Amino acid sequence: MEENNLKSAVEALIFASEKPITIDQLKKVLGGLDTVSVNKIVDQLKNEYDCANRGIRIIEIAGGFQMITCNIFAPFLRKLFKNRYSDKLSKPALESLAIIAYKQPLTKAEIESLRNVNVDGVMKSLIDKNLIRICGRKKVPGRPFVFGTTREFLEHFGLKSLQELPKMDEFTVMAQAKEAQDSIEPITQAEAEEKRE
């Protein structure tokens, strides 16, 4: 197959795939290509989309590649899909998920001790959404299950890997910036003009 046809085939496969498509999947479908060649084609496509300032981009996510809309068009997409059903995570679910993401693998009892609440319902919800999974048993009496995140977790939060999770010190900086912003009391236009005089 000619190089342009290969590039078009890779583009079609990334577009058609419901989930991020891996290099191995691309190699298997295209047959006879090595990892370096497939990576080169994907990089060319990514650069073409970026340079042409297209409305979609190809990103690496959860160990594969996926087409997404360019983030500068998010306001328009929100307007288009404003009435669409959104399955948002509750605050307790997000808190439990964050604990699992940063400290995995860990048991339900360990999560409960960190949150100081029962997490049975939250854990069931996260498993049903396929954001966490049972990844083994702890070698302690009772051999409780230990939980970790899934590939769908990476996809949901747009991460290539767990190494892309924000560092804890970044949260401190963000919290301090938010606190400083919240401590500023807005003034009216009339008050601002009065101060200038």
C-alpha cells in the first residue's frame, strides 16, 4: 500500500474506533508495518491537524490514539449538547476515585478509613461505570479485595497514564489561588469610578 493510502487508512481507523486504538491494533489491521512506521504515520497526522488548525485533533490517551475536538471549541459543543444526558460523578464518588487513583491498589476498608464513611454504594457505582476494578487480594487475614483504576478511568479523564495525574503540591497551589480569589470582594462600576476620582 502506498504511503498516502497508509496514512488515510490509519486516519480512518483512529476515527472509526470507539476507544483509543493502540499501535499494536493498528499494526495488526494494517499488516506488515513495524511500530516505528505506525508511530511516524500517527505523528504526521497529528502535525497535519495541528498545523491546519482543524477542529479535531489526534491525541495519545490511555495507551492508544483517539480523535477529539479541539478544546477551544468547547463552548460551542456545550451549547450543541446542553440537553444531553450527563452521567456526572458525585462528590463522594470523585473523592473515593481520587484516593484509589493516587494510592492504588488498596482495600475498601482502607478507603473507608481515609474518608471516614461507608463507601459500599460509591464503590458499586464506580465499578458499574468501569472506572475501578478488583485487581487482586491483599495478603492479610481475610484476604480482602484490592481496587485499582481501569483504562476507562484514563479515557474518562483524558490521561495517557497515571503518571499524568496532578502532583499533590499542585493541588495546594490551586487551593491557595482559589482561596485568594475568593477573598476578593467585587465592587460595582460606580464604586470603581468613585475610587478613580
